[in-house]
Amino acid sequence: MVLPITFMDLTVTIYQNICFRLYGISLVKRSKYVVMDRHELAYLNGIEKFNCLYRGYGNGVIFYTREIIARTEQYWCPIKHARRVVGTHRRYANFDAFGDAEGDQTKRLEFRESLKDTD
């Protein structure tokens, strides 16, 4: 799993640095999501330290990627699905209802503007 996660980390970082700058979307701060500090705990043995380090990196990259994808979805398609979706990101609750053609075009610009100052 190290190689796929590292590859994902690299590709989403490149993606956001190109596309987010192009469209004026605030960059996601990787350091807020990828936190690796539990391996410094003195009471853990070597295997536990390795596992904490690896899981911190893996989960951090997943959370970082999810935020990049969520901002991309908010910019391009801030519309809820017709069916209930399990495990949506925090931005999803504010998306337009499925089939709300009138609200979509108006709110889409608001959604895009709000991404310029996102932290």
C-alpha cells in the first residue's frame, strides 16, 4: 500500500497545484491533513511506531485527497445525488438539491466564490 498511497499523494498534489491555481481555488494545506507524530511516543515498540507512522501517513493522504476532491466537486458540480449517499464530505450538505435547475446556476457562482477564501 505504500506505493499506491505515495503515488496518490504525488498526483493529487500536482493536480491541485495546477488546477486550483488556474481556477482560483484555495490550495488545501497538506500539513493540516498528513500528521505523523505518534511514532515519537516513547512507550511504543518499533513495530507499533512503524504502524502508527504508516497509518498516520496513509489516513492523512486519504483525508487530504478527499478535501481536494470535495473542493473540485464544489467548483464543478455542487449538486446532491438523487439517492442518499453514505459518507459524504462536509461540503456536500450545502450543495443544491437534485433537479433544482433554478437554484443551480445562481448558487454555482456563490459556491465558486467561496472556494477562493477556503482554509
